[in-house]
Amino acid sequence: MNVICSTLNAKFIHTNLAIRYLKAYAAPEFPITLKEYTIKDPVLNIVSDLYLAKPDVIGFSCYIWNIEETLEVVNLLKKVDPSISIVLGGPEVTYDTIEWMEKYPDVDFIVIGEGEQTFKQLLHEITTTKEYRNVKGIAYRENGEVKITPQMNKLDLKELPSPYRFPEDIGDLGKRVTYIETSRGCPFSCQFCLSSIEVGVRYFDREKIKDDIRYLMENGAKTIKFVDRTFNISRSYALEMFRFLIDEHLPGTVFQFEITADIMRPEVIEFLNQEAPKGLFRFEIGVQSTNDYTNELVRRKQNFEKLTRTVTMVKEGGKIDQHLDLIAGLPEEDYSSFRKTFNDVFEMRPEELQLGFLKMLRGTGVRLRADEHQYVYMDHSPYEILSNNVLSFDDIVRMKQVEDVLEKYWNDHRMDYTVEYLVSNVFPSPFDFFQEFGTYWDEKGWSRIGHQLEDLFRRLYSFLKERSVDSLEVITGLMKYDYLRNHKYKPRKPWWETSLEKDERSQLYKQILDRPSILGNEFSQLQLDEKDLYKHTMLERLTFDLGQYLTTGQLKTKTCYLLAFFEPSNDRTLIFPF
């Protein structure tokens, strides 16, 4: 029997762990071919590729990001070859299963919940007696009627074979994100999350996991993301794994974790700050809301004071980048309350702050009790909210505007010094800056067109000028500094009109050549000649002392200059205020 397990990933760099577990568990009785695509691939191309493989059974791993495209593929496959048995599995079809089966007659089976053993049993019945009632945890059809069998007990994860050792995966390990699982389940009960439905946390065998990680690194894996819902729920386990990864990582490898920040002990952070190499680890932390009543309604236990302590300690350690998540649209969090949540979290200055919108996932508490808060949401995936009893669609649209510019102007770190000045000195709060600029951005139609780096600077300048903000000359100077320090080469045409006439520039270059020490020892040691200065540097006049501002944060008004040296040999830029 020719069996394929397939999925449509959101991006090429993603890999699907679920179908690899199915393949590993089904072997050797059922050899399975893996085929992965992306949601951007033309549907007919996917169908053609699967059809040419002449499968008897195809299993699709289904999620909110791929269900619509997957069902299109299934529909066309059944048109061109009705004999193919179609099996769906994954979180998107594990809930409302009868509805899926009745609505989509092309689907022959749905595997409900944990699928490794169930899928293998199903393959056995397909090839033998076809007594599907004997397979635990599936939906199937019998005489035109949908039947569902009871789910089996949870698997012993320590007995599962490794899904990481397939030869066909080796060639892509260095190009894609490798997902690894050391536990299943979550100890918390957040009503917006599917993980809250599974009771308890189960662990895989630690030593097997370590061997798998060694194998993945030895074969080129560079980005390894742990998918555990709360990696640090066990302090001793987390410390053991951190120690292992610090001791045995290979250069260039990055490990990403989802952690619960308010339960992380200070001694664990101190250990990481002392022992972890910079850039080895990356933390993703779900804050979601700082509104206590909202958190109570969604049964989310969170100590924001301890969370802040953790994020601050990690940030001060300078070793680990942090990605913090917010969810707009949680019960009873109106626009004003969300503004406070945003400002509370932005105060910590995380390296990345993601503003997401509540998705009413099938099976979750918020969806089951949607009427209590008058939720209106999309009928199709991703089931994102449109309004509720305290948020209008106007509010949602405004917050979407914040999301757009937050990604471009904070998370991409193109203008760190500029944005910091704006949110600290010019606007009432960080949220107000991103909201006002986001609204302006949307009104100009910029959310619907592409942009170059220079466009981002021009558009921010246009907004600030139209708003007639104070200290525009200072802000412009910081924008120039941000622009130049992030360039690895001398720009042919920067986004601003030069502030120096040719004669003044020539005079400044002559002073620098005569006395390079005015730019400091580091510049003097470069020993640049006249040709290097004219070819590889830029000069700009400023209205404030940039050097003092960068050192002390104090703004002193005076005519100063900055010189940017684009070092060709090291592909870097050095900035010298004077």
C-alpha cells in the first residue's frame, strides 16, 4: 500500500513534526512517504505532484493556517482519483469532527487527537478487514452515516520512536526551522488556547531527546525550536536541558523556547546570564494581557510583577533575545484597557513585541462561551474576532494599524534610537505613537504598497512634520544616525537632503585629516587617507551633541557632526560623533 503523509506549511522554512511522528510510528509495517508544500503553492501543482505518486492513502495534517487550502487540494484529488483514501488529522479537525465529516464528503477519515497509534491502526484496517469500529479515536463513514469511535488512552511518550532521523530530511536541516518536542500538554487552563484542553504534562525520554539534538546539530540544523507549551514548568528539567545545550551546542545553532516568565526563578536567569553564550537562546513569552479581570475570565494565572522581573533580568543579562506576545480582544478588555496592557509591556522594551488578535479556536473555552461576551468572529479560519461587547470593529481596525507599524518600526530594529526618543519624549505613551502613526500610515494607503528602507524613513519624517512635533531637528538627527548605523555600505542617495555644502564638507575633511584625534582614538587607529575619507565616509551636521546623548541620555543643543565610515574590509559601519 502506497501511503503519503502531507501538509501545507505556512512558509518553506517551516517543517511539520506531526507527519514525521506518524511515519516513525508506522514503520516498518507501513512505509510512509512525506510530502510538504506551502499554502502559497498553486493548488493544482500540489494535486499533480500527489497524483503522480499514485497513493492509496493520503493523510493531511491540518491547522488553522492551512485548512482552507488543504480542503481545496482534497476536493481536486477526489475529482481526479476517487479511489484515494483521504485522512485528515491535527488540531483544526480534532474538534467539531462530525461537522467536518458532514460538510466535506471527500474526507474519508478523521484522526482525533494524538494520532501516532490511531493512524497506524487505521492503515492496518484499510489493508485488511476494514472494521473501522475497531480503531480508537477516528471518524469514518458507514452506510452514509458518520461514526466516531472513543479515543484511546494517552501514549507513553518515552516509547515513541524518533521522528528526527530520516535521511531525506538531512539536506534541508540547515535551511529550515527544526521543531522538537520534549513534552506534551500544559499545566495551565487559558481558555483561548487548545493546550489547556489536555490535562497534565507528559515528558519524552530526556536522554533520547539529547541524542536527537546531537544528531540534528551534527547534520546541519541551525534553528531548533522547542514546541513545548511551557518549557520551564519543571525547574530541574529546564536547568538540565539548558546546561546540556550550553555544553554541547555547535557554533551557529540557535534554540528557541516558549517559557512562562512569572514562574522562572531568579537563580535560573542568573545561571543563564553567566553561562549561556550570547545569541544561543531565544525566549518567547506570552503576556497576552495585564488586565487582572480579563486574565481571571480566561482562567489565566499570571503574576505580572514576577514576569516583569524575569524579562528585565534576562534583558539586563544581554545574552537572550525575548519575543513577547499580546492578544487583543480577550474578554472585557476594551480599547483603553488594551492601551494600558500595551504600554505596560512596552515599558520592558522587549526585542520583539507581537500584537496578535484573539482567534476563536474550535474546542476552546472562549469559543464555547462566545455568546457571554457577544463575540462576532470570522466563520472560517483563522476565526479571528471582529467585535465583542466592549470592542467595536472600529477599535479592531485601529489596533490593526498599531500592529502594522509596530512590526516595521520596532520589531525590525531599523530605528531604535528614534523610536525610543519619540515614545519617551514626544508622545504621551508608546501606544499613542504607534496608534497615531499607524492611522496616518493607513490613511496614506501605505499599508497596501511595498516599501524600501528609505521609504520607511521618509514616511516617518512626513508624519512627524505634518504633526508639527517639537524637536523635529533632533529627531531628524537620530533618524540619520539610525539609518547610517544600519547600513553596511555607503548609500548612493540617502532619504534626506544633505545638510552640508561642498566647501564645508571639504573643510571638515581637511580638519579630520590634519587632526584625526578629534574623532577619538578608535578613528585615529583606522589611519584613513584622503581617498578613503571621500570614498568610504559620509558627513552630516547635527543640531545637538550626539556623543553626549548616546552616553548619558542628556540632550545638549549645539552644532555638531557625525562621520559614518563604511568599512569595506569588514562589511560594517562605524559612527563617530564630534
